Amino acid sequence: MEFPKENFSEWYNEVVEVAGLVDKRYPVKGMHIWRPYGWKIMQNIDNYFREIFSEYGHDEVNFPLLVPETEFKKEAEHIRGFEDEVFWVTHGGLNPLEVKLLLRPTSETAMYPMFSLWIRSHADLPLKIFQIVNIFRYETKQTRTFIRMREVHFFEAHTAHESYEDAERQIEEDIEIWKKIAEKLALPYRIVKKAEWDKFPGAIYSLGVETVMPSGRTLQIATFHQYGQNFSKPYGIEYLKENGEHEYVYQTTFGMSERLLGAIVGIHGDDRGLILPPEIAPIQVVIVPIVTKKKEEILKEAKKIKEELKEFRVHLDDRDNYTPGYKFYDWELRGVPLRLEIGPRDMEKKQVVLVRRDTREKIIVSREEYGEKIRELLGEIQKNLKEKAEAEMKGRIKRVGSIEEIKMNNAVSEVHWCGSEECGAKIEELTEKKIIGSPVHEKESGKCLICGKETDNFAYVAKPY
Amino acid sequence: MEFPKENFSEWYNEVVEVAGLVDKRYPVKGMHIWRPYGWKIMQNIDNYFREIFSEYGHDEVNFPLLVPETEFKKEAEHIRGFEDEVFWVTHGGLNPLEVKLLLRPTSETAMYPMFSLWIRSHADLPLKIFQIVNIFRYETKQTRTFIRMREVHFFEAHTAHESYEDAERQIEEDIEIWKKIAEKLALPYRIVKKAEWDKFPGAIYSLGVETVMPSGRTLQIATFHQYGQNFSKPYGIEYLKENGEHEYVYQTTFGMSERLLGAIVGIHGDDRGLILPPEIAPIQVVIVPIVTKKKEEILKEAKKIKEELKEFRVHLDDRDNYTPGYKFYDWELRGVPLRLEIGPRDMEKKQVVLVRRDTREKIIVSREEYGEKIRELLGEIQKNLKEKAEAEMKGRIKRVGSIEEIKMNNAVSEVHWCGSEECGAKIEELTEKKIIGSPVHEKESGKCLICGKETDNFAYVAKPY
């Protein structure tokens, strides 16, 4: 089997299955089975979320999946944003339900009726909770594993604060948390402010974390939303201030999903398959015994090695009916960061052979030093993946000055844009691409591509997933 | 607030909320919010499931929630068992779906179409997988937290084997796994074979793990089902034998749910609230500083203690605005197994005060030995809870010889029963109770309570939850 990554879309659609992440043959569109290896990676990511959000004072909760239509309809913009894309439960057994229930497309409308019961006074604030659940969207567009699904493995943090400023500080904290997550997953990104017409239904503004896939298309992998009092008013989430007055709380959310795994697959992988960042790889080191002769002795030694390397996530591939060559191929496909080979000669010399998945470099190291060497190499692989991906992404974002250039550019174009909806619509129409958003941290004077007005605002223009 | 456990039902319904496990005010019947403390206990249980099932060679997967009506209807008995109690998704957005989808009430019908793709030859067997997901049942009976819900946090292991004997051995292994789980949760139980009319829809036979709540009602907390080829035939799950013939696989399942937490709450708790087995308690030791004077010094020391006791799950309650007395009350309510008090006198004497939640015994121990002492006490508490619960359960099962005695007994009656459906129906009718099943490991000759036939089979008769 060949894995040319040139045709990215084909490569991606194939690799997620052959590397054992998912099975796409489930008989409902946009819903896949997580196979053990894929699920283990996602769980490693989830567990890191639990760790980091707990450090930042968030508590984990778990809300029901079903939301009554009556609660859902309280925030008008929100419902308009979702009404075409929710699944409706209309019957229990053979009987029609009195109040229809929907499968959460996100949990604002499930959570906020409860917030109004939980929050009484300023002493209850800030409220910082998160949950890791599946959400459901009736996507009519083409679905794609991890990227556009009808059932989505989802992370959502919800916070409530005393003031708008506190909510703003929460979003700054979210960005700080995100940076740590990006290190863990070795993912490059840019943070953008979404255009007015593209923000989350009900939000005052939305920030998107965007990465660029090898296809040149952008992928939104996290979002931060400032809700202000847009939800607290319809849901009646008030608190008693120290001065005795009542005020509605200010809210934010932070969302992520299995798209993160899609980004890891797409951005780090190569012609041989996946390359997993060591920090989240279910197997960091795979031991492949080279058992041409002295089989028993070498297997025994391999087991000893596994025992010695307990501080890492190690798997010993002692399958009897496969050649070492097949095993190399198999674990490269699955993206294991380091391979450890041990054969008769290595045993004699008290050494092992290490092979890096990212550079395919071979390193011979003595048994005395190999623990330290492996720690060092895993660190290097993690760092190398991040830097390589960052450099590649940089190469996929190009500063341009004309509509024609945007059309010709098969990745992300960066252009001056005054920020108006009118000029934005024109850019999208003329280029047949989308305004992904305005990069948050770059300012530089120039003229809007359409109206010529002086502006320091940029737009990224690209085809998003 | 008082917690008389005498009125068990009231006590239970209240304690699950005031101890911070769930919030029942969600506006859909039978669906509760898991609050952080309750969710953490459930996650500790889930993570133990992951550990133990992985040790026994099971892989974790995650299947979609929605099952097409067409797949669901393949096994006739199964659908009849569930058709009155499933939620139906009929619309996506504003459009009716071509094929209706149901929310899984259990995952046989989602998984087995895939099994028929995954299993090709004897080399693929045994297949042993599990998942931890939420399931949905449109319960029409009264709902009760953890015990009878419409959304249920669920564990299900599914296996496929070459022969009926292999499937039988799997069930033996399941029982072995269950025993370890019961130790971890300190739960007493009896394993029964369910009556013919009470087995899982589609199973050849079902075993139930039953415990007895303080109310005298039984609670089924785990089940093992032998499916034989009842599902593999309609779903076409065949394998190629070594001799070249094709055969349908033999299947089993092992199910558990949040009911386990209900059992822990009900069986171990007392008038002061929860008592959690140390093995799964989110907080094993809570440090309460007694800060009548020397506040700064004592808080500093308490932090040092927390650091020193890192091998345990320790929480330091350094809340400023609560008295030690309130904190004692609060953590007793939440069932923390050990309280550690440190005050000015203890600091001087280089000692701490430990208080057991189960016996309320006070132990003064020097700082030199306290790590070891805590380890020992947590072990004792775990053991004591199990033994106490086992003794209480024994007292709730009574050997009887007449219908009148069964009616008078407000817990579990054990009677000789020939096993026939006719005599069983009569027992249920005359006593207005249910046959819970036949204890698996007890045999003793006697006469059936109804027909008088010689039999070594018993029935447990009780009111089940």
C-alpha cells in the first residue's frame, strides 16, 4: 500500500482508517466508530484537558444530552443559528412527547437554566465549569472524519463573571491555556477575530484558533466566545452585588473538539502514515525484537527492556506471525514516535537501536544510557514536530495585495480589509473564498483592498473546512 | 439539617443532592446533572473499569449514539423488549429523516453490524471490547437518581467467541472481574440466574448481580448475558474455522451502570451523609486546620502536610469564612473517609488528629508515622465498609417456607422453587413481590413452595428497584 500525501484529501480519508483510528462503515452518515487506538489518543487529549483546566480552577460537570425545545428557544439569535441543524427527538416509545427534545448542538441552553439556580451572589462568581461530551449537528455538507461530523466529541468550558472586564480576563486566560494545549499537541495556529456575520449565534464577539492543513484549507480548532449578558438576560442569571444591587452575569465559553485530532493527523503525517506527538501518543516507544535467531533469549531481553522503560508508554510487539519489516511498517503507519530494535548483535554489545519516526534517523545507544536518551529524543521529536509544522504553516500564509493574487493562492491570503461587512462580502464574492477572520496580534497600516480606506486591520482569506 | 436514614427513600433522595453528587432540577424527567463531586466519583469508578478490563485483554471503543431503525429491528425478541422504551429521533433540522434513528438503550444493534465486518476468521477471535457511554430509556415508572433514569451512564463489554464453551468461560472471567470491582467499591452482592421471563431480550440466559438496599429492596448492579448465536445469526457474524467451515460466533455481554454509585450511596451512608470507600473517594483525606490562633503558621503547616501526603488524594480546606465545626459537618456529609485536624497544640506536639468517617474514631498520631498510619487506616476503612455491608446484607436475606412469611418479610426471602414459570407466577401473584432470580452457588434439597416438587433450586423473592 502507498500513502502519497500529495493528494491530501485522499490521503487523509484513508489514513484515519488504515492507522486504526476510526471505522467509517457505520450505517449513519457522519457518525463513525472510534477504534481502540484512535480513542486512546483522544482520551490522552481529554485527560490533558482535565489536568490543565483543573489547574486553572475549572470543575468538570456532565449535563444531560437532551434539551427541551422550550429552553432552547429562549435566546432568539442562538436558535436561529441552530434550528436547521439539530436532531429532534419527538417520540418516547410509541408516544409523541409533550415537549420535543433536541440533541445538544452545544450546551448553552442546557446549562444556563441551571446557572440561574446556582448563582445567587458575587460569592458564587466566577463560576468556571467544563464538560467533555458528544454533541450532534445535522450537517448537510459533506462529512469528513474528525473535521465535519454529525456526532462530535466535544469539549466546552462555560464561565460566568461579575463584570465584562472579568469576562475579558477569562478570555485572556483561555488563550494562555490554549497555548499550553498547542504545545502538547505540537499544533501551529493563528488566533483571529471572526467577522460579525460569522460569530457564534448569541455572542458579542468570537475568537477562532485557526490552523492550516496541507491542502491549504484552514481548520478552526478552538473558539473563545464573549457572550456579555446576551444569555444571562433571557435565562435570568442574576447575582447580588456587594452593594446590594442585582446584575446579570457576564459569560464566556471555550470550545474544542475531535478536530484537534484531525489537525494532528493532517499536519504531522507523511507518506508512511501518522506521526504522533510523544506527549499524546498511546505508545511512545515500540519494541520490535529482531528474532532471526536466539528467539527465546531475545524475547526475554525485550521483556526486560519493557520493564526497565516503565516511565514511558512502551509496547512490546511480540507477535509471532509477522516479520520485523512488517512490524516497522505497521508502527510507522500508526505514528509511534520511537522504535526500539533489539537483535542478537545488540544483545551481545549491550545496546539497542532507536529509530525516530519523524526524521527516520537511526541511533545506536548503550543499555546504560538508553533511558536518558529516549527521554531526550521524545522531547526533541515533540519540539521538531511543532517547529516543522509552524514553518510549514508560515509558508502557507501569504501577504497579497489583489483579488487576483487571492484567487491564485492555494492557501491563506492576508490582505488589508477595513472590516466592513460590505467590503468583506465583496472579497468573498470575487475570490470565491471566505474571510476566516482578522488576526488578533498583527497591526500594520495599509489600504482596504476594496474601498481603499486606511486601516490597520487584516483579513485572512482562504477556503475553510 | 438532619439525616435520618430510617426513612431510606427520603434520605437517599436528599443525600444525593446535598452531598453534591447531582442536581435534579434539570427540566427533563429522569435526567440529572452530574455535579463535580459526583462526576469525579463516577470517573474514578470508570477509570478502574478501564484498568481492570484492559488487564483482561479488552479494548475500549466508542460507538455512535444513534441506531438506524433498520438495524435495530433485526433481532425480533430484542426489539420487542425495547420498543416501548426507546427515544426516537425523527427529524434533522426541519426535515423528517428517511430512516428513523433511536437513542441506544444498549448497543447490541449498533455494534453487531460492525462485528460482521470485523470478524473474518478464528484468528480474529475472541473479540473483547467495551465502551463507557450514556444510554437512553424512556422509563415510564418513577425515576430515581442513579437507580432508574432516562439517561444512564453505562458500561458495556461485548465479546465474541469460537464456541459456546468459550463464551461460557468468558462469563466465568466476567465473574472474576466483577469480584475485583466489588472489592474496589466495597459492595456486597449475590449472583442469581434470572428467570426465563426476566432475562435480557435476545439472551439464552442472564445472570444478575444483586445487592440489597437498606430499604430491603434489591438492586441489580451488574449483568452477564449469554447470547449464544442469537445475535450472530440475524447480524451475520460468521468466522472461518481452522477446518475451512463457516460458523456463527458465540457472544456475551457484561453491563454495569451508575447504579453502582447508587448502591454505594445507599449501602454505606449513614445519618450524617455519604461514606465513600477510600479506593474510589475523590478526596481520601481532608485537612481541616484549627485556626483559633497562630493562623498563618498553621495554614503553612497544613500546606506542608498536604505536600507530605502526596501519595494520597488530599484536600486542604483552607476556606476562610467557615468554622472548623462547619467543615467537619460538610466533609462528613460528602463521605471523605479520613479527616486530619491540625491545631496549635498539635503543631507543638508534632502530631495530627485523624478521624475515621466510618467509626468516627479519633486517632492521635505523630508526624513521623502519620503517612504509614493513614495508609493503614484507609485500608481498614475499605475493609470495614465491605464487611459491615456484607453482614447487613446477610441479615436482609431470610430463608422462609411460606407465602405468608414472604409477605411479612420486608427484605429478601429465599424459598425453594422448582423453577417453572407457573409456580413462579403464582409466587409473584400471591406475595405481590418479584422473583429476583435463583442464587447461582447455593444448592440444597427441598420442596417447591407451590407444587411441592423435589428441587435444589432456590428463588430470591423481594421488591426490586
